[in-house]
Amino acid sequence: MNRWLPFEWITAVRFLREGRLQTLFIVVGIAIGVAVIVFMSAMLAGLEANFIKRVLTSQPQIQLLAPDQVARPLRQARGEVEDAIVQRPSQRVISIDQWPKIRDQMLAIPEVTAVSPTIVGSVLAIRGDASRAVTLSGIEPESYFKIVKVPDYVVAGEPRLSSEDVIIGIELANNLGATVGDKLNIQVASGANRVLTITGLVDFGNKGANQRTAYAALRTAQSLLGMIGGVTTIDMTVQDIYAAETIAQRIQAANAVEADSWIKTNAQFFTAVRAQETSNTLIRVFVALSVAFGIAAVLIVSVIQRSKDIGILRAMGTSQGQVLRVFLLQGGLLGFVGSLFGAALGATALIYWHAVARQADGSELFPLVLERRLFILTALLATATGLLAATAPAVRAAKLDPVVAIRG
Amino acid sequence: MADEILRLENVCKAYNVGLPTETEVLHDIDLSLNHGEFLALMGPSGSGKSTLLNIVGLLDRPTSGRLIIKGQDTAALGDADVTHLRGHTIGFVFQYHLLISAFTAKENVMMPMLADRGFPSAEIEARAGRLLAQVGLQKFADNLANNMSGGQQQRVAVARALAMSPDLVLADEPTGNLDTKSADSVFELMREVNRDSGNSFLLVTHNLDLARRCDRIIEVVDGRIRS
């Protein structure tokens, strides 16, 4: 007997050791349950992080726009409205009023991590006989690249934007037969044009985006689009991506701007992410429940099998509390040991699946992240589940009438 | 009175109290046991001997009457106090050995001390060794309970009952499941312990020969003490 182990611990371990086969089966059951939880959690978290990274590194999390222009009916007197059809006016591309002040206000918000003013307009990209309608974004590279990771998507050239440079989507480059170093004539509807040099080609992994995207320096775009000193959007990132919508609503309420969060502009994607999270949680809960019921069932059988032992223990002066702890400990130990094997099994399955499952382009389906936190949390959860599952059998054992127990 | 270890006054025990099936199995039992006395409790099956032993052993509570152990009335004691009194004052030997099969002979003897102190110690281990030597089973100290004969298991049970140096040992037909030779040997062991250590013994038995070798015989018939 180990001198540093208490009575309850020694008895619990001996009871588990004596019922070897029973213990082995329930530990395997717990291990499988824990492995499923570890595998699913790590894989789905990786997949989700991958999806979110792809979405959120190619677009701002919050975008501030000039408010819609609206026509107001004439009011004749208080409470009276003129009976007239009010048509919605056409929306001219206009600058956000006093944008430097708004930008500074945004930078002062603690949750905001980056702010970048941008001007966006439709232009024609012309090279020789070929021309394509594209969306030209005039950006300040230093701040904008913190929000949209353009450098990560550059597949040729470099993410450099001086006043004479342009970065375009790879599909657009293919359509125009252009590559890095070539000149591109950018023309706007008003007839103004400017010749820019292609410094980089980007691939966002989306054909539509690759056909339409063009980046130029902010001042170059402002001059081309005839809006000197103006910006059409202020792009932002925040610390907590899931708080983006709440922050956007707060900004809109306090400023004369329209604030769109990624949650609003990607409603379907966000719903899919949330649905996946919910189904993942549900699966984890049900697996944990089945593990808990497994432990409880084994321990209830054990209490019945050991009723004479419990009777003897009680007769020799063991308290109800000690008997309770002996069975609670068995549940906790089963959960803990099962979680260790389960974590190892889940990690092995995860490493194997990460190596086997690939995307169409051969890149990894999900990043392999084996966080220590996940394993510690799972072990704690399994131990707590074991303890919780053991409560009913332990109470039953503690309340066993020693006379009845000894008689069997 | 001062030398009494146990006193029962008008003890009654009924089951299903208040129900139409209420049955009284013990009626107005008066009994006392002195320090160092070896008492035999006899009676036919179903006469209430085991119920009486369970009440004396604080495993069961009387419906009415007083149970006084070492001068302390047990009626007002809560479960924790009863458990403590039982652990420190009473040792049990059951008919079917009832050792805990997950433990060795020595560990079984250590269990009452372990439950009381919380942690094993060299002192507990040494005492268990001495008790096993006293019952002649030192060689079997590391044997699991199931790997011993009935007589050997019962000797271990006697050693375990003595682990906490109890004032009173209750033995419920300890020789009932043994052959004559083993039964005699276990009885002699208990008698020897009684003589050497001065523990009181309350022995339930059907064996008249053994009962005659006790200090006193009490007969229970239909829930009443006859002699």
C-alpha cells in the first residue's frame, strides 16, 4: 500500500483493479468518446478558422460608407404630408463627410485594431484591344494591408503601390494578356485616364474577385475618380470578429455613416459557421452524455456487486462520506484515465486525417492545431463527467443499509 | 454496573412499523455484558439472534428501549457518532468470513485502522502483522482473501475484528460454515484472545458444545430472552 494515498483512493483503485474487464471496457468506451470530442473539436475548429481566415483576410470586418441619399417629401404643416410619389434618387458615388475626423474617432475605439480609408469606383482596364470593367480600390497600403492581407494573396510580383502602380487580380491579368511590369490604361466614365504599371498579381481563390479587382494608391485613385481628398469607405478590423455587428451598430448610431459588418454582408456564411458550431456542440454534448451514462451504469452494477464489501466497510467503522468518496473517486478515475487514452487516440486520428484529407488544390483541409488547452479541458471535462456520473451510484452505496448489504 | 460494557433495557425491534404488516421480532430484551465476559447467544433460526446482534453492533436501531454501550446511551447519537463508536468499540466476525476480496489478508486486517486514520502507516502495517501472527497466519499475509481456506479466512476475520482493540467483539455464527476441526480452532482462538486481551465476546452459535465452553449462555426464543 502506498503510504501517501488516502484510504478512499486505495479502496477505489483496488475495486477498479479487481473488476479488470469491467474497468477495461468502460475505459475504452470513455476513450472512444473523448477521442471523438478531441478529433471533432480540433478538426472543426481548424476548418472554421480556415474558412474565417479566407473570408476575413480578403475583406474588411466593418466597412463604413456614406449614408444613402434620400429624397424627402415636402411637408406643408406639422403632421401633414403632401400626397406625392417620392422616387428614390440615383446614388452618386460620394465621399464620406469629414472622413479624417471619423477615422480618428474609429482609431480611438478600444475594440478596433486597424482603420483604413479607401476610395472605390468602377473603371475600365484597357490593354491594347482588350478592356474589362473592374472595381478600382484606392488604398493606403500600410493600413489597408492590416485589414485585407493582400500581400498573402500575391502570386506574382510584389505588393508595392506607388502613385504609378496597380495590383490586379490574376484572372483580369489573363483576360488582358498582361503580367507583372506591363502597363495598363485605367479609364473612368468621365473620360479621364491614367497609365499604371502592374506590380503584382493577386489570387483570392475566387474567380469573380480575381476578374474584377484592381488596387491603386489612394491619391492616384482619388485623382482618377475625380474625388480629390475624398474616400468612399473606411475599412476596419476589430479584436473579436463575432462582436463586429454590435460594434457596427454602435458606430452607425453615433455617426453619420452606414456601417456594415462582415456578419451582415456574409449572412449566409455566418449562419453556416454558427450552424456548424451548434451541431459540433450538440454532438459533443451527446457523446459526453453517453460516456456519463456508461460510467454511471458500470458503477451502479459495481455498487450492487460490492454491496457486501460496502456492508463490511460500514461495519468496521467506515463512514457514509468515505464510502461516497470511494465511488466518486472511481468515477473520476475512470473519466481521467479514459480521457488520457482518448486524447492520444483523438490526436493520432487527427494527425492521420490531416495528412490524408486535402483540398482540391492539394493544400491542407484544415490547419493541424493540437492545443494543450483542448487536451487539458477535455481531461477536466471527462473527469468532471466521471465524478458527476458517479454521484448517483456513490450516494446509493453510501446509503446502503449495512445489515441488508451484509446479508446480500 | 461499572464493569458493564453493554446494557440493553426493554429493547424492542419491529419491522414495517405503522403498516398492517408490522412485525415485532424482539420483545423487551434486557441484557448486560461485563468487560472480559464471553457470552453465547443461542436460539433457533428466526428467533431474533442476528437482529439482536445487529442492534448491539449499531448496524440497526431498536424501535424502542435503550442500548447503552460503555455507559453511553446510543439513542441520541447521529450517524457519524454511531459510526465512530462502532469503529472504535466493536469488532465484527461474520458467518461467511466476508473479507474484502480486492485486498490481501494483511490489508484486510489493516482496513479498519486505515478507515479510522485515513492513511496507511508503518504502525498500522506492524499491528496488522502482529495480529496475523496472533491468529497464526503470518505466512499468508500477502495472500488475496479468495486464495485461503474457510478456516484461514475466518481467522483473518478475527484478526480484523481485533484491529481497533475493540471492547466488544460480535461474532455471528463464526464457525457455522466451518468443519468441526476448523470451528474448534477458530473458537479457541477467540477464547484465547478473550483471556489474553480482555475483550468481551458475544457469540451467536447453534453449536451447544461451543456454547458450553463460554462464560454464560443466553437463549433467545421468539424474540424473548428465556434464560
